[in-house]
Amino acid sequence: MHATIDAPTAFSVNLCDFPELPANIRLDAESRYAKALERAFGGSEAVEQAYGVYCYAADGDESDASPEDKAQALRWVKAVELARQAGFRDLSEGEGAYFEVRLG
């Protein structure tokens, strides 16, 4: 079961490739991950923007990215690591498990 985080959030988080978990524990992990991203960027809209910049920088030609975009992409990478730690808190990390962020 994968859930969209709180109603005002403009993105969803799914815990993927993790062994079976009770729904409430999975939702708690996904919520911790989402909240850590929101704290890092100052809200769900800023998370959406940062993720979009990261995807653009990762998929595009690096020479096309502005210095601000490169800094924002690096900030995303750091924020995702902190969010991963928060999400997996109280869980044993399942080998190959990860959190997926989806916009909209």
C-alpha cells in the first residue's frame, strides 16, 4: 500500500522494494521522509520546485544548468539523504529499498 502524504502536500512518497510492512508503519516511514524534505526546503511547493530542478539538471546537459540550478540540485541530493535517514528510522533498511518521490 502506498499513500499520498497529507492533503496540502503537492507530492507523494512511496517506500519501494521493502519487505511487507503493516500499513501504518509504511505510512509513518513515508510521512517522516516527506516531512524531512519539507523541512529542508520550507514546504511542499519548494520540494516540488527543487525536485524539478534536480530532474532537469540530472537529465539535461550540465552546461545548460545555471549555477543556481546546480546548487539547488546539490541541495536536493543532500536533503534526500537526510530524508532517507528519517524515513528508515525505526526500520531495518531492506536491501534495495528506497523512497520514491512523485510530483502532483
